[in-house]
Amino acid sequence: MTLEQLRIFVAVAEREHVTRAAADLNLTQSATSAAIAALEHRYDARLFDRVGRRIELTEAGRLFLIEARGVLARAAAAETLLTDLAGLKRGALSLAASQTIGNYWLPPLMRRYQERHPGIALSLRIGNTEQVANWIHETSADLGLIEGEIDDPALGAAQVAEDEMMLVVGKDHPWAGRAAIQPAELADSPWVLREPGSGTRSIFEGWLATVGLSPRQLTIGMELPSNEAVRSAVEAGAGATVISRLVVATLLRAGNLAAVPLPLPKRRFYALRHKERHVTHAERAFTTLLEES
């Protein structure tokens, strides 16, 4: 049984006339009759009685007409849904982002996206870079945004932005107000760092290696699972940290934290997706927004 056969049956049933139905469907009379005959033969059920030149529905035909109309209505609804998805009128997009991106950089972009495509429901999961990569690998999120590079052949990554990293301390820290600091002095202060697996931690440890230092040479007083916890601990005088300017900008302006000049590299933000996943219209539109920004 095909949708085309159902359409022909409904047209004939509503008109009670094969020739008129064929004309309205732009089919030949023989093709229309053959479709009805095929249904009746396939299911061994008479759908119409032939009364002279007229036809009329049998009891089986009347019952079948109700179901046939329902199937065609559901098919039309499915077609409308696909059309809406293609036109970004309806749909959903699940995002995953590492903490700095998810808490500071991404929300304004999500707002712009929803202004453009209000019918697309956005959701966001936040974790560290390693967690986001795992979510994308498991396809539990459509698109990931991370703060470091990932070595996973199943995932594709494209740079979408750059972020400024800073060495910051509390306003009463001995380094506050310093015009410069040498890498060898970094061991003189306790440190507050993000947990291993975070993009922020990876960037800092990578930079330490370029100046001949190891994380083991630092006194790491605290390892904390969020940027906000790190920021608060440093503000309270727990030590120094390296963190994104996005996270500490307001406290720097207020004077609660002090930036210490250090030639840290900028880090890159990457959009991450599974190479084997189909790219939806909603995802493609978000990628376009990232490219614009």
C-alpha cells in the first residue's frame, strides 16, 4: 500500500467517480482504476460497488476511507514538519560548551540566534573541555564549543574566536601593582587553578613548558572545578591564577583583582562536531553566526 494509492482511493471515494477523480489528479482513467483494483486485490476486499455508471463505497470502503484520510493527514503533517525544519521555523539544537565559553562568551550569541530563529529551541550543557569533547563523541550534543585542541579523529574542529589569558592576583598580593614578573618568580606564590582536563589549565601548563617550568615546581594550593570558584578564591587572597579576561573583567575594573603583566599566549575557541553526524539546518545556521562573530 502506497500513499499514492491512498490519495487515489480518497479522491475516487469523495467524487464517487473514477473519471472525475482521474482528471483532478492529472492521471489517466486506467491508472486510477488500476490503483483501486490493486488495493482490492492485495487485501481481498471490495471497496466500491459498481452500480451502472456510478460507484459507491461498500461498508469496508467507508471504514477504510476514515483511516486513509487519517494517514494522508499525518503524511501531510510530516511533510510540513520537514519543510519547517528546512526553513528553520521549528527544531532544536543542543549545545555543549566549556565553562568560560558557556558562562561568558556564548550566551549573547545564543540570544542573537534566537532573535533570528525563534522557532529553534536551544539547550546548553556546560563542562570542562574534556567533558564537552566526550559529549560530542557520544553524540549527546549537536555542537560543542571548547577552549583547547582535542586529539580525536572522530571529531572535527574549527577555530571560531580567540581569548586573552591573564595572570591575576588579589589586590593585596605582593605581585599586585608589579610592572613585570619573571617566569622564575612564579614559584614564589601559591596558586589557585582549575582542575586537570580544563582548557584553562591545559593552556597554562603548556605555556609553563615553553619557559622551562613544570607544574610540579608551583605550589598549587587549590584545584577548583569552576572559573567562578577560582576567581573568588583569588579575590580572597588564596594566591595567583591564570584565567580568561572574560571571567575577571568586572573585578579588574572594580579594583578587587590586579592583572600582572605576563606574556601569555592567546587561546583559541573551537567549534566541535562529530564528523559522521548529519549537519542539520539549525546547526548550520549557528555555525554561520559563529563565523560572523
